[in-house]
Amino acid sequence: MILTQGDTIVAIASAVVPQQGSIGIVRLSGQKAVDIAQNLFYTPGKQAWDSHRILYGYIYHPETQKLVDEALLLIMLAPRSYTREDVIEFHCHGGIIPVQQVLQLCLEQGARLAQPGEFTLRAFLNGRIDLTQAESVAELVGAQSSQASEVALAGLQGKLANPIRQLRQTCLDILAEVEARIDFEDDLPPLNEAEIKNGLQATLQQVTDILATADRGELLRTGLKVAIVGRPNVGKSSLLNAWSRSDRAIVTDLPGTTRDVVESSLVVGGIPVQVLDTAGIRETQDTVERIGVERSHNALKSADLVLLTIDAQANWTTEDAEIYRAVKQRPLILVINKIDLAPATNVKYPAEIKTIVHTVAAKQEGIEALEQAVLTLTHTGEITAANLDIAINQRQAAVLTRAKNSLQQVQETINNQLPLDFWTIDLRSAIQALGEITGEEITESVLERIFSRFCIGK
């Protein structure tokens, strides 16, 4: 990734959808942004080119004077802009042609095509946001649920960065106390070891609490993949339709109707859920159905949770038992369907199955209980995702784990009564790790890894 900040970058900053996008935005940032805009944009009347104003006018090719588009121009001069550089946005008519033409004109005028996330990278490098806020921008753009969006917004507002900075400052204060005793032992009172231990323990506890949000945060970001499996004609497709409140899957009385994996996306308790309705698992001579069964097995391998669906009328069959043996090591919910045709109490299933839901999928009954069971199983008894205030990502979790290990090592060093010089080694490691989270201590390779995941134009 090029970390040059002197040049001017440009990119299309809005989704380009043929015949559907009403507005297309081309964004410029850098020293030449205003000059490029003035070369391309003609404003009728007396419109002042002041910061944070929107101008109306026309975009012309500077050499041929050919009209390219009728547009609006948004001016945001440094430092009051997203990147803390001069930022210009052309708000063109939507679609492929106008924005592509404006982008090409900007490139011809000396701008460079922005790399993925380079606008946000410049915002970070120019001190407008820290690294956790930059990562929250990407998470907000990619949020698949309202809860994921709220968590990303919390990160953007500094709700993760602030406690991390406080923890780092506490470690810096402890380090200063220890180093002062090393350098000026005769001039200062003895080190209050109990106070140091209490400070370290409180810091370690806070680090542990923040680390505990990693799994739930990842769940909000990437979602949960749930596979509905079972024999043919037990109601798997009806269950998918009832849960997704749509007719995604074909439902008939004929066994083997579903020949492929049918997917549906929904949100449960703030968590994105991808539901996979699989072909009925059974031995078959039908070539197409056999391929569908094979795909069902592949879907099982990638699923986070399995809904083993059985027919209350048929009770627990030999085929059900065979399927159960194949999935029993996975997180599992037993769905006893068609309980309007036979009492669920008559069904004899293995006692080791702990989570059971009763449904009448064809009548959309039992769906709320199913969602509650999914959330309960996912969060080990607590529906905590809906109450998350902050949630760290995988990079932050890895760095925070290093900080935790370093803090624990400091405690062990103190307990072993080693010299003060040894205390400082792991204290510095913890301080460095905490600084990597917010970007106070960061390498170019880490920045490249983070911002390469962004879309171009953000």
C-alpha cells in the first residue's frame, strides 16, 4: 500500500447500478482536489467556492468543452473534511457512464486512482480517527444487521478506543513508577508493591472483559450458518419457508422434492443467520437427487448449527438415527415437526439430545421457540448479542491476547520477587500491544492488511 499523502486521489464513492442508481459520487482528496474541480466544473451565476457548500453546475471536458453531466459539487476544505485534506465530491447522475466519465477526467487532470480504504487511511494518518474507528467504518459498511450496525457505530464513536487508551495509560503510569525506582532508588520512597499489584489486576480484568466480546462480535459480523437436515418429506422446506416468511423452497407431498441446497438470509436477535435447506438425506438411485444429498453433506461441514428435523407422525426412525450419528458431534437442535398430526410426547429420541423444539412448519407454528433455542444455544444461555456495547474483531482480539499474556507475566515476575528491571520488560510489551489496537504503535504491513479489506472509495 502506498502511504503517500502528498498526491491527490480519486475514486467512485457510491455503488454503480445500471438503470437503478439515481446518484453517482466521485470523490477527490488531496492538494489538487480544488484545482481539478475548478478545471472541470462550471457554476452559472455567482456561486462562492467556499468550504462546506454545495454548488450547482455542469461538468465539461476541459479541452473539447463537451458537456459531460449536469451535477452538484460538494466542497470540504482541510482540515474540516473526512481525510483532513481538501475533499471534493461530484454528485452526478447515477449509472455507469456519467461517473466513469467524470472519474476519467479527474485522472487526466492529475489525480491518482485511490486504493481500497485509502480515504479512511488518510483520515487515520492525519489524526482524524484512530485505528479502531477506521476498522469500525469498514464494519459499518459491511453490517448485516441493525445490531452489527449499532456496535460498529459505537466503535466509530470511540467506545472501544477510550477504555483501551485508559488501560494503556495505567500501564504507562505503573512503568513510570517502576523505572523511577530503578533510576532514583535513593531519592524516592519504596515502591508500593500492593498498589502496583492492584493496578495490574484491575487492568488485567478489564482486558479479559473486553476479550470476552470477541466471539459475540464475530457472530454479529459474519453471522451464523444453520443447516436444516433430515429425511425426505419431514418438512425441512416448510420450515425454511416459515422461518424466512417466504416461499424460497418448493413444498410438495412427494419425497425428494428438494434436489439442491436452498439458502435464505434473515436476522435473529440482531444476528445475521444464513439458513440452508438441504436435500433429504437418504440412499437413492436418482442421479440428480444423489448429487443433492452429496451437497447436503457438504453444507453440513460448513454449518455452525444443525437443525435435525423429524416427522412426529413417523416417530424416530432408523434413517433419523443414521443422520443423527453423522451430526451428533455438531451443535444441534432437534426439531420435531408436524406435531398437529401426532403428539410430540410419543416421539422417542436419544436422551442425550438436550435442545428440542416442536413445530408445525406448514402453519408457521413454533418459529419463535426455534429462534429462542438458536439464540440460547449460541450464547450458552444468555441472549447477550442484543446488549453488546463494544465488540472487538479478530485482529484486536489477537493483539489484546498478547497484552493479557504480558500482564500475567508481570504478575508472575512480581510474585517470584524478580528485580524491577524484569517488571519493565513485560510492561513495555503490554503497552506496545495496547498501542497497536488504537494505532499509536503500528507498522505499515499491519495497515496494509487492515485497509486492503476496505472497498475502493471509502
